[in-house]
Amino acid sequence: MVEITETLDCMGEVCPYPDVKSKRKVKKMKSGEVLEILIDYPLSAERIPETMKNLGHEVISVEKKDKSSWQILLRIK
């Protein structure tokens, strides 16, 4: 079980807002912390994990919660 440090709720938001908000959020977090991102925009479910890997963070999981929402867990590096 992963202990979540902070949650970023981007439900109801479309690109580029979830992507931009997630990048801003990880900059404020410390190494080892875990960020949960909640989204319901399909493109962000693909783009956010890819962006975070490119920034050097660990993508713990991308889980589809129901037919239109996802939970992304990231460990900050």
C-alpha cells in the first residue's frame, strides 16, 4: 500500500490544465513524496504519466477508476 502525501484533483478540467497543474505541483513537493492525481480527461491520462517520466519522477500506477476517470500515482524524485 502506497501512502499518498498529496492529492491533486483535476476532475472536470481539460487540457492543458491537468498537465500544467501537475507540473506545478511536483515542483513544490519533496523527493520521496507521493502525489495522487485524479483526472477525467482521457488525453491527460496518457500525457501526464509520459511527462512525469520525462521529468524523472516514478509513475507508480495509472488506474482507471470507472469508465471516465483515472487515478495516477507518482513518486517524486
